[in-house]
Amino acid sequence: MGCYSAVCSLQLYGIAIGSSELLCTHERTRLPLYSICVSIRSDCLHISISLSHPLSSERPGTGCEHSPSAPSSCVKRAVLESRVREMEEENRQIRLQLSQLQGTAGQPADGGNYGNAAWGASADTGPEDVENTAEERANHTECPRSPTVLKCELIHVACVCAGHNASRDVVTLVKSILFHRKNPLHFHFITDAVANQILSSLFQSWMVPSVQVSFYDADELKSEVSWIPNKHYSGIYGLMKLTLTKALPSDLTKVIVLDTDITFATDIAELWAIFRKFTDKQVIGLVENQSDWYLGNLWKNHKPWPALGRGFNTGVILLYLERLRRIGWEQMWRLTAERELMSMLSTSLADQDIFNVFIKQNPVLVHQLPCFWNVQLSDHTRSEQCYTEVSDLKVIHWNSPKKLRVKNKHVEFFRNLYLTFLEYDGNLLRRELFGCPSHATSESVQLQGALEELDEDDQCYDFRRERITVHRVHLYFLQYEYTPTGDDTDVTLVAQLSMDRLQMLEAICKHWEGPISLALYMSDAEAQQFLRYAQASEVLKNRKNVGYHIVYKEGQFYPVNLVRNVALRNANTPYVFLADVDFLPMYGLYDYLRKSVVQLDMANTKKALVVPAFETLRYRLSFPKSKAELLSMLDMGTLYTFRYHVWTKGHAPTNYAKWRTATTPYKVEWEVDFEPYVVVKRDCPEYDQRFVGFGWNKVSHIMELDAQEYDLMVLPNAFMIHMPHAPSFDISKFRSSPGYRYCLQTLKEEFHQDLSRKYGAAALKYLTAQRNI
């Protein structure tokens, strides 16, 4: 039967894309013994074997679309019967030979076609959903299944991330991974100080079950690659993937390495499983480069670094760290880079150039991945050959500097897929992996304990639940640059806002030239709208000393004091001006406050400087340029003292009558419901987060400042003006809901009690004052 093995082998290795059938007959009688249907679809090999039993009147169907006609009926039944046992035995032997043949066929074949058409890549694809009878299952090999990943196997992912923009990109990448994942994950981030601060706070507040995060200081790795001249826009960070064997823990055996501009369209476990397809010598898995860059024909005198064929793209890498360390990877890539730099002078594509030279010299070390694991969307690539339908897509790589504006026949589809994850509610990704043990953090244990203490039958349960809700926080959502002043008098304007106050930002930036810390309460989709708004605004994009911190929406209440605290904690100056975003400070207030800080010796005393608040009911206002002009407008009825007609108590203690003629700062006493806007040291008490929505959120803060014996000093030549806007949703709820007002009163009483426990007899005056109202 050797001839049949030879024929079958030829068919298996020589088959073209499509399907074909091989009919095998007996060597002497020429009777049909079996037929083999072979088809390759999307790099997936299908082999089906059908036995042709000699006593059957016709040959069983094979399922191929182009089956040969049934054998001639002239074959005598007697001859068939005499050979039946012999043929059945031979059939059994042939099936055994074929199964062995299929087992060896999984090894990569040299000289494979572009991308993933080579035989060796076929083993990396997923199973087809085919239902077969028992007999068909015995004789049919479906697409070889991706090597299985254990249910709770930990998958390691590494990424180099530096700066504000890359940190935003990482969030979208992580969302796409979390959306599809079914396994625990451990992310390893090589970061600069900026990305470390942003991502560490984000993951800490995200609290995704079965996700671990580790950070590694990129500054400690710079010396490893700083000697390599690099023309790529990624700069020195584009070379750091070369250092991962040194940067990552020595007991980490393998890792998936990703660029920040990657979007996953499938479970990352499928990619992780390919490590099990590596031969003993293979140490790195890569997808072939889909542009003509390394062919050297893009323009006249184009001279790329040497590469094997089209070269490989390093946006998605499988690194077998254990084996790389064993072969001396660190020394090997260094020697390779040094040698090539003597003639190339610098890299054009950062680490990718060095990886490719290394692979050209050591081709046996690379495992070529199917190209749908890195569909590269730069201009003029062959990425369209990586997929024929949506289900073929695995990983999308926005590796053009143009990003979403890249030219591609299907770019609109890819862009929509990317935007889906960009605007996807990250709270929905906090799902448990059932059946997998989750290592609870101290924060999650504390949160669970607090939740268990709540009484769900309590009328104010929702208010109490909101107080302990952990909101995702993305610090420094946009580029931020601040250089401290040398005199330690600098002041940051601190405020919070939601989407309906976005229009105030440009005006505030025109009135206040100093640093600003803003916390924005938004959904994921609204955060992207804000990003587009800020990038399109000439005023906002030219101000780098404004820190924008996104607090993501969750729950039914506006957690106003939590949002304020995020802005307060991330101010970088010794002093803060605690304002609201719907107020415009007077022109020159920034410089005036810095002088007042020195004049009133705030560095050595406990003071809260009160900035008197006014308001206008006009949407168009000729803003007063001085105190004299403001007083004139006050007398004419163009301006009013803030909330004098609806909430006089809130600002009456400022003593506006005295302010009109004051030329020096004057002290005022705390009174019930006083809620001025103040300048204090940055280490002042935070806002009490039990107060959500409308009511008592600022009042409680001023009360605690007074309890800590801050002197309230009114500034004689400072003012701010409230601009009109539609009522907020929360004030509407306060006015219309008796239950809302009842719970607010309950929270007030509990706050008084807590204040008394915290500050003792000195705090009794607040409780007494409240009862005397």
C-alpha cells in the first residue's frame, strides 16, 4: 500500500486553496477502497476519509463538491466478496498511515506563500463548527484545533507605554482584550513616570477581577538602548521591547508583547495557545510585514535594514523569554545592532529593524504567525489578503502615523470596531471569571465589607451605596505640563464639571492663566466627545497647564464631592483656589492671589481666603475689569451678590456691605450654611463624599475648615461672577422629591455627629446652630 501513501502525501502538500478529492483503489483489483476529501479554507486543512465498502451498490458520499462518478457496475460481485476481508484490513492500515501523516503535517513548510498560506500556519487556526455522524467523526479531521489553554491559565501581556496619549491608547487596547477574554490576565507595563501615574490609578480604581498589573520603570532601561540612533516617531521607547528579557521578572517564561495601537477582535487566549506550536528551537512568534518596506523599492535610493523576505512586524510578538535568556538574547541583539549600525547609521522602524536583522541571521528561531494576528493598517499594505470575512479578523494594528485616517478599502469597518471599544463602558468589563480563583485586593475586601454592612431596606440605601462606590479615574486625560514656580506661592484653580458645563472651559482659561485642575464626570463616550472638543479648540489645545481628570459615570447620583476630591488631590501647587466651573474669576485674580498668599503669611498660618461671589442673569456680559466697575454694575442691577434672592445664607457672612469699601483683608465668622469659595493650602481637608447630587456639598466642607480653626479672611480686591445656565438634574430631583430631601437631612445629622466625634466639644456649636434655625 506504499503507493497510496505517496499519492496522498503529494496531494496533501501540493493541494491548492480550494478542495479536491482523491479516490484510492486497490492495487490489483482497482476496486474503490476509500476516498479522501482535502480542502484548505482560511489556512485551515480539512481531511475527510470515506470508506467504499465493496458490498455497497454505490460509493458513500464524501461531502466534496467535485466527487468523481461511481465506479463501473461491471465489477463482479463475486470478486468483491472474495476480497472484502483483505480490503477492510488494508483500509484500517491506511487510516492509521493517514493519521500519522496528518500528525507530521503540522510542522512549518519552507517557502510558504505570503502571510499565512503556508501549511505550517494552518495549525494555529480555530475549529469549525461541524456536526458529524459517529462514522464521519471517526474518519474526519477538522481544522486542527488551536492548542488548548487551561480554563484558569494565567496569560501574560507586556506593553511599553510612555506619555499621556499612549496611556489613552492602552486603555482602548485593554478594553478590547477584556471584552473577549476568558482567562486571568497579568499586564506588564514598561512606563515613564507619567504613564505609571495614569495607569496605576486607573487600574486601582477599575478593580477588574482576575487582572493583575505590574509596572517597570522605563528610565532604568534607557541606558540599554539610548546608544541606538532612531528616526522613528516612537523615540527611545520604540526600542525598549528589545530589553524585555531583562526588564521582566526572571521567572516569567513567556509573554505576549503588544504595541499600544492594537485592537483585539478575539480572545487573546487563542494567541497565547500558539506558544505550544513552537518547535524546540523557536523563541519568537511574529507576523510577516504587510508593506513593501523591507523590499527596498518604495522610492529611489530606499535602503531598509536587512530582513528575511518581506520582514516581520513587531506590533504583536510572542516572546519565549526562558529560551531567549538561554541563548543569550541580550548579547545577540546588541552585537547585531552594533554591526548593522556601522553601515545603516540609525534605525528607521525602531526595534523592528533590529528584530528583523536578527531573524535573517537566525531564521530557525522564528515561528511565523498567520497574518490575521496582526492586520497592519498602514498605507499601501497587503493587509486585505489576511481576511476574506469578518470572522477571520483577530488583531487590528493601526501602525500608520495617520492612525484612523489611514487608507484601506475596509477602513470604515475597522474604524467602527475601534470606536466601539474606545467608547465602551469600562464598568461592564468588571465581570467575574466564574470557576477561576480571584486574588482579592485589600481595596476590594474593604469594599465588600462596607457593602455587607448596608441595609437594603434603608430608605436612604442608594445614597449610602453611592458613598462607597469606586469610580474609575483616568488622570491627566490630555497632555499636561507644569513647571513649579520658585517662590512656593503658586495657586491652582480646582473645579469639577460634567458634559453640560463644557462650554465654560474656554472662558475660564482666558480669565485664569495659572494652573488648573479639573475633574470631569463623564461616560466613556462623553470622554471621547470631550477629547475631540478640546483638540479642536485653539484656546484649550494651547494650554498645557490644565490637568483634565476623567471620573467615569456610575450609579444614579452625581458624586460631586468625590469628583471635587479627585481634582483637589491632583493639584500640584502649594495652594488651591476651590471654585466651581460656572464662575469666571476676575481678570488678574491669579497674580492677586499669589501676592495675597505672601501678604497674609499663609505658609505659617491656617487661613482660608474668601473670594466674594457675584452673579449675572445675562448670558452676554461685559465683564468688569475692576472692582469699581463691578460696583457700578451692582448698583445698576446688571450684577447681584450671589444667590441673594434664593439662598441668602450661603454667602451673607461675606459681608458685602463691608467689602464695598474695604481696602484690606478682613476676618469673618462662620455661620450656618456658609459656603464661600476659598483659597487654602493644598493639604486642607477633603470634601465629605457622603453628600452627592445637590445640597450641602460645600457647606459641610467649610464647616470642617472652621472646625480645624481656619481663619476666614475676605479679600477686598478679588471677585468672581457666576454665569447663567439651565438648572442641573440634581437640583430638580431635590425640589421634586420628598424622599431626596429626607435623605439629605438624615445625612446632615449624621455628618454633625461624626464632626462631634472627630473634633469634640468644639464641634458642638454646629449642632446647636442647626437646631436653632
